[in-house]
Amino acid sequence: MTKIGVVTVGRSDFGLYRPLLRALSQDRNVDVQLIVGGMHLSEAFGNTLREIEAEGFSPAALVDMEIGETDALRTALSMGLGTQRFAEAYASLEPDIVIVLGDRYEMHSAAVATVPFNLPLIHIAGGNVTEGAFDDAFRHSITKLAHVHFTDTEECARRVRQMGEPADRVFATGALGLDNLHHIDLPSKDDLFARYDLRTDRPTLLVTMHPTTRTPHKAEAHIATLLSALEKLKIQAMITAPNADPGGAVMLDAIKAFVSTHDRARYVDNLGTRNYFGFLKYASAMVGNSSSGLVEAASFCLPVVDIGIRQAGRLAPANVIHCDHDTDATIAAIERALSPDFAASLTDLVNPYGDGHAAEQMIEILSTLPPRDILIQKKFIDL
């Protein structure tokens, strides 16, 4: 039996992992070791460990990175602590392979810790570009630490190969999160909106804004611009929490203050995948700078306003409208997103990130990987 360690560090990656975890759990030749850490263990970010357990998954190990304050020093210290504690988890669990997803600093700590153990590392969603976030550095670093790559698009696969990775280790499987479209029973609009005391007869925005981590000192100004636009539009909004990044605490305080004085706005730490996908289906538009606006939203033909440079460089489907951190520009972009003409233009939109069958491809590839001693050897391919 192959022991596969799967690392999850926050609500965003766990929602994407779900189809793969289900498939791996059904394989009698696989022992899934779910290693849970990062924001999952923080009350400030909804303590989403409860969501994992409610889904029927039992963590094999908990890795507390002591995430609290989100300034630069605390982030760096959490990274170091994470590397230490992920290493302790690997020493105890002795996995044969470790799977990581994405570009979070918490995930980077998990990837770094595999190296002294000579653990083969599988990386999901490498090769993307987000020029406004330091996630770019972590993502590309994980690529060089990894031995097998499952990318969202062929363009991403090309970038990974450009970094010297062997072509026979790079697979463009599509974005894993889209598999949820085939497996999640979404709530009705009436039930979903009633749960959060929202009116179904009003236009509704799904708002997710994270710090632009290359310029965390601008976080307060960035969230102020967005909230000013929402106030002037007087529009109903479902707002979710920013990530645990430098600048995140300032944003969160501003969001909570705004919601407390605006009866059309709601805030929740964590919607969970089912409800989040429900809002992708029923919202009038999405606003902010989350990667889900560029990846998952297209499958719902949902108009998206992407603000600032956090996602700069990532492939953007036709449903995405870019604008700067400026109140008037944000208002204009939202009004365009809500216009009937723009909605009509998205009728035949095809999501370039895949068709929702990534997990099937990943399982097939995992079943044909060479033995560990061969897998751990990786050549650098000069172009």
C-alpha cells in the first residue's frame, strides 16, 4: 500500500483538493495521510479544521504554524516553524509521496521539509503567474522542489518545462477545483440567500479581496477604495475574509467595520466550498482579486471585476474585467459587469482551465509513476 501525504493549509486549497481526496480514498492500494496545518487551525480564519472533519476526513497530523498576526515578521517566523513541524509530521507518518497544491507560504514550508527525507513531491497548479503577489516566488520555488507536476493549462506546463523540468514529469490536467462542478450538490438560491439574510430580488456581489503582498503597505488604501465603491453603489454584497498575509489584518478590520454599518453587506470567515460555489452560480458578479475569479468563475459565466495587479500575468477568461485600485474605476467596472450586454457576451464562454476531469487524470498518472528511488532523481533539462 502506498502512503500518500496530502498537505492542506487553508480553505482555498482544501476546496480544490476534495475531488482528488475522494478518488484517492476509494483506491484500496492507497493510504491517504491528510496533513492539516496553516490557516485551518486558526480561529481568526474560521478554524476550518471543523469543515474537514465534517466532510468525513480524519487528519493524520496537525501542523500548527501559530498563524495569528499577519505582519512580515510573523509570516517569516510561521514559515520557519512550519518547516520544522511538517518535518516532524513526515518523520512520524513516513509517507511514500507528498502532494502539495498552489503557492501559499505555508505550502512552501511543507515542500521544503520534504527535501531531507528524499520524499517524491507532487505539485498541483505550478506554472501560473501572479506578478502582484509574493506567492509567485513560493510557487516557482515549489516547482523546483517537486518531481511531478499537474498544471492548470498547457501554457502553465510550458512554463514549468521552461524552468528545466523534464517533459515526461509535467502534465496539463486542468484545474482541479473545476471537478467540484460534477460532484457538489449546490444549495438553492432561496436557501443560500436565506442562510445569510440576503434578498434574492437584489443584485448581489461576491467580494473576496486579499492583500497584494508585493505592496502590503497599500492594503489599507486598497480595501478602502473597494469599500468606497460598494458604499456608493449601495449594492448587496457577500464579503469573505482575506488571506493570512501581511496586510490581511488591516483589510479584515476595515471589512468588519464596513459590514457593521451597512445593512446590505454581509461578512463570513469561510463559506465552505458548497456555499462558495453556490454564490458563484447565483451572484450577479464577483469583485476583488481572488484566483477563483479567474479560474472557477468562468464555468458559471459569472462576470468578474479583478482589481489591481495581484493576479497580473495569470490567464484571464473573457468574463474578467480588470481595473485599478480607484473608486471611480471600480464603480465603472462593476457597472459594466452588471450590464445585460456584458452578461449576454458570456453565453458561450468556455473555461480555458479545463472541463472538470482533472482528478481522473491525476489518479491515472499517479498509478503509473516509477518507483521512489527513480522518481526522486530529477534531471535539469537545458533548453
